[in-house]
Amino acid sequence: MHPAIQVRDLQRDFRLYRKEEGLLAALRSVISRRWETVHAVKGINFSIQPGEFVGFLGPNGAGKTTTLKMLSGILSPTKGNCRVLGHEPFKRERAFCRAISLVMGQKTQLIWDLPPIDTFALHRDLYRVPHKEWKQKVDTLVELLNVRHILQTPVRQLSLGERMKCEIIVSLIHAPKVLFLDEPTIGLDVISQRHLWDFLRDYQRKEETTIILTSHNMQDIAHLCSRVLVVNLGKLVYDGTLDQLVELTQPKKEVSLQLHRPLSEEEKFMLDVMTRESGWTQPEKFCVRAQIPRENFSSVVREMLHKLPVDDLSVQEVDFSLVMKESFLMTPEEVPVRRMKSGFKKRLGEITRERD
Amino acid sequence: MKYIASEIGFVTKMLSWAVILHVRRWQRYRADVALWISSIWLTILAQGIFIFSAYSASGGNFFGYSFDDVVVFFAITLLSTGLAQIVVHGFTLRLADAVWRGDFDFWVVQPVHLFLRVLLEDIGLVWFWPHVIIGGGLLVWILPLSHVWLALLVAVIAAIIEIGLIICVCVPAIQWGRWNPNEGLWEYLERSRSIPLGRTKNMLLIVLSAGVLQYSLALEVFTGRLHLALFFALAIVIVTIAWFCMRYFVRKYTSASS
């Protein structure tokens, strides 16, 4: 099967001029300017199969939006190449434009002064969708996203959540094969986010659309994406599943044990052995918190329940903000090694080998 | 043949959308529209009075032109200005705005030619239709039918030249989303519209009349002093330059906002 998206050594530079301080510098800059080149994307390689839902993760300025813009044909690469559905995006061929769609959380393609239904109808003709097909599609999407009551309201009077739902509908009217989502949940409340997640997940499963999602919100990625690409400082530093990323960045799970009596010395020793020196603390007399390596989590928990006076046990949820923080440090070349924990570095090596 | 028919159908649909969306947008600023249209009518009336007074004061010989020529010039200028400004207003303002806000990102990846896409935005039809109605109406009213077509044709060509000139002049400003209709080169040229006739030996007036040169040339074609083919060729040259400017602009678009 041909990949839907193929990226080889993709690079993008921006040329910016430095603005110095003062009136004299401003006058001087009219005649001669000092330019500098910013390497926004520095040779990224990856490929995405049709029907994959891929999360594109990275801190501000990492190069994810620039990459997305190159993949959608808005920007031309400085070097390297990318192919989307067999097309070179920057040529912006009609067939390519009809096969993709773009949603940007901070921009709108809805007509501001008019109700969303006008933009839906305009897009029907822009993308040459037959009227019957359009009607059916809009009806379905409107029902799924529950926006029928706002179809006649001018866009400028809609809430952010309602507007984003309409943006999603506009982008899906022509049934794109590839959908680029750039921070679609930015500024949305939890309920709207959840509604959008459910919709996107169901839609992608049903239509098998290839979707690339960039987001700062790890929850977006966790709820939607089967695969994660992490970029930092213009380079791809991780390509794999979210589970692997969690394992990589949080190799231990924390459990809290409620005890019905204090631990004996022998039980404390057993706890040391079980947690393999990865650590446990006793914040209260009848409470223990232990860090357990993920690889033998279930066997250790079983052992704890069997050998310790446990009344209750709770496992801490994955802290996605920590996963994100750690993953943003994943730049094997540029980020100072001292910022990486030694265990983390070791696991990074192991997982890379496993993947290879 | 089927492909051509489908393309023509598509363009027609887009043009009809341009009109539909334009009218739909009026609903938002009804009071503004009413006020502006009244002021446009008053301006046209004032210009008409100025032309008539200038002609009367010159004793019936206005730089070698007859009364009919002057009225035809006035009508051609109104019609051309109206046609051109419809596009100019939408083109410069909306395009610059779209670049500035980043909406242009969507435009470049939509399967429609950029010129057509711009027309779907807020074109200046709402502001300048009185020019078109009065200019066109005057030509039909005062000229014999055999001359009306030539007058309409030169007016359209003059409008095309103006649109081309505007694109050439404004592209650098649009590229950075900085176009402001109240400043810049085109505003300077626009002021020259206060001088109704560009045909004079006065150097200053020649310079100032750059903005109405195309209308003077249109009159020359209408009165038989300039060949239509030459005028048409000039329009083609300017439109070609404008097309290259636009092409350069789209290729160099760097999507400034993220």
C-alpha cells in the first residue's frame, strides 16, 4: 500500500531581518538590513499510511505548524520533498486541493457576517460536490455535532466551541482523504473538547480518513491518535505509539496503598525488593506510596496485595503534562544531556532499538 | 468540450456566488450602505456640475473637445471607475486583510483560481454601483446605438487597465498585509481624479493625471485619435505584468501568522 503522506529530508528556512534599537538604526535599516536565517524545520523524515490518525506534538516554535503548512501546500519546502496522496503539495493541483482539508484553531474559513449554512453551500460549489450528496453530508454532520440550532446565526455571534464545530463541518463537506487539524481544541472548554474528540474519533474510524493533528494539548493526542510524532527544534525526535511514549517518559507507575496496620521490618524489606529500589515512601503510618516499573507492574501489584496488609490500592493516572514535558526534551543532539535522566536516556536507546 | 462547459459553469457559479454573498452581507450594515450610496450620488452630481461649469466657462471649446466628447468622457470615467473600484476595493482591502489575518492560508489551498476567490469576498459593488449605472446610462442615453458599443468597450478596457495598475502598485503592500487605502502610492494617484481631464500640456497636471490617464486614452480611442488595437495591447501588457506580480506574490507567500 502506498503511504498517504511521505516526507523525505524536509527542510524549511525563513529569512528574517534583525530590528535594532533606536532611530538611527531604523534609518540605517532602510538602506541595509542585517538578515538572519531561521531553520524552522531541519530535515524531517516520516511516512503515514492511509487511515492513520497521527498526533504531531512539540513545544512552541518546534516546527509542527510549518511542517503542516508544507504538507498542505501553503508553504514550499526549502529542501527535501513531501508527497501527499501522490501529489507534490506546493504545486496546489486542483485534484490535490479537492482531496485535502485544513482546520486551524486560530483562523476561520467561515464567512464572518453570514450564518454557517452559507459557507457550507459556498463550499459545496467550490469543491463541486453534488447537491444531493452535500445535503446528506451536512445533515449527518449537523446531527452528529449537534449544531442545527445555530445554522441560521451569523458566525460572529457563535461561541468558540460552536464555531469550531462549524469549521469541522466545512472542512469535511467534500469528504477529504487527508485532514490537517492544527490545534482544533484551542480555547475550548472541556465539554466541547470531549464532544469534538468523540466526533473526530468516530468519523475517522468510519471514513478511514488520514488525519494529522497538531496540538499542545496532550489530552487531544491521548484521546485520538494511534501514533505520535514529536518534533523539537525543527527535528523529529520520536515516532511511535503513545503507549511507547508514555513508557519512555514515565517508566514507573505510582501506586498508593492503604494499610490496616503499620508495616513490619520484614514487610518493608519485601517492599524494597518488589519495587527494585525504584523507591517507596510512607507519608503516613497507614499509607505507602510506591514507584513500580511498568514492565512488571501487574506481577508486583499482585505480590503486594498478597504479602502486605493492604486495605485499598489506587493507581495514579498517567500524567500527560509530564509525558509532554519529558517528550519535549527529546532532542538527542541539541538538548543538554544533563537535562535527561540517565534511566530515560537508557530507555530511549532501548525503545529505538526495539522499533528498528 | 465537456470540460470547457463544466469550467464555464463553475466560473458562472462562482460569479453568481460573488453577487449573492455581496447582497447577503448588506444586511449587516444597512444604515452605512444607505448613507454611503447617498453620498456617492451627491459626489457624482457635484462632478457633473463641475464638468458642465468648466465647459461653459471655456466658451464651448474645452481643450479641443466638443460638449458631447466631454460628456462621453465623464460617462466613460464613471463607468470605468465603478467597474474598477468594485474590484479594487475588494481586491486591495480584502486580500491584504486575508494575508494579515492568515485566512489567505485557506484561500491558496482551495480548488479555485485566486482572482475568482477574491471576488467571493467583500467586493466594492455595494459602494460603486451608482458609478456603473450613471456612467453606463449616460452612454446609452446620449450616444447613437452604433457608438454605444465602442464607448462601453473602451470603458471596460480602461477599467481593466486600472485594475492591472492597482494590482502592480499594491502587491508589495498586500504581500505584508499592510495595505491601507488611506495612504500609499495609489492614494496619491487617486487624488488626480479631482482633475477631470488629463489631456493638458501642463507638466504638473500630466504627472497628477497618471490616475486618469487610461480614461484620457479611452476618449482618444472613442474620438478616433488612437487605434483601439493599441489601447487593447496596452491593457494586455498591464494585465500580464499584474498577473506576474500576483504569481510572484502567491509563490512568495510565507504565511506570516501561525
